[in-house]
Amino acid sequence: MAELTTIARPYAKAAFLYAKEAGGLDKWEQMLTTMAAVAQDATMHAFLDRPQLDDAAKVDAFAQVCGDVLDQSGRNFIAQLARYKRLSLLPLILALFHELLAEQQAFTDVELISAYEMEDADISRLVDALKRRLGGEVKISTSVDPALIGGVLVRAGDTVIDGSVRGRLNRLAEQLNS
């Protein structure tokens, strides 16, 4: 994985710097998100792996699937990736681009996983608490995992706050076994 990150990082930096200079960070994030989704699609992956396709055909097919989301600069980016057989790195390039964006805009991505759908008021209280704890703005994404039984699991970068019932039960079992 470290090797892939090393290969993907210059592409992410180049895309970020270009987008920043062009004043289109949000547009590039949207384009990269679409490109990464297309690159991860199994059917598209199988199509692009066909040896009889040249780079131009791969770029055309990829751009056609991306549709209007892709502008000429995005198409040029795809062409460079196709030329060097790097289209499969798009999901990693997106992740690295997003890290650069978060660093520049001083926000932290936070994932809230709860056992049940959370009320807006509860989410707001958690966001306020996380802003204080993490010392800055946060971008929240929420999901539901019934296996948690109850409570909330919070992931913010390398920080994990496990306030779930399942987590508490696991910690209790560890204490009883030691």
C-alpha cells in the first residue's frame, strides 16, 4: 500500500495545485470523486484491462462514462493516468487530494456511526463537542450499523471514539479475561 501511495501522491498534488490555481477545488473534488467511482467499477475495470485498447480509446471510454462532470482538464488528467497505466490509482488519488483539501481548509472529516438513525439535534451536539475536542471545523458523514447495539462510534482521522454498547461489552470482556 505504501508503494501505491508513493505513486499516487504526485498525481494528487498536481491535481490539487492545478485546481487551487484555477480556483476550482470543489469542481476537481467532484471530478475526482466521479473518476474514482468509475475506476472502481468492476465492469469498467475489465473493459480497460483489454489489451487491444490503446490509451486514446481508454480515455474516450472513461470520459464518456464520466459524462458532463469531466471538463477538458479532467480529461487531460485521465489521459496522463492512462498513458502511465495509473487509472486504478484514482480512488487513492482522490483520498490524497481530499487530505490536501482538508489541510488547506482546516477541517477534519468525521464519520459518525450509530446503531439507529440519529436526530438532527443529537448530531448538532456531537458536532459542537467534536469541534471543541478536535480544535477546528468538522465535516460529518453519518451511517447506521445495527451491530453496534446502541451508542455511537466516531472516526476522525486516526482518532476513534467508541461509545457504542458493543465496544463497551468488548472492553468488559477483555477486563474479565485478564
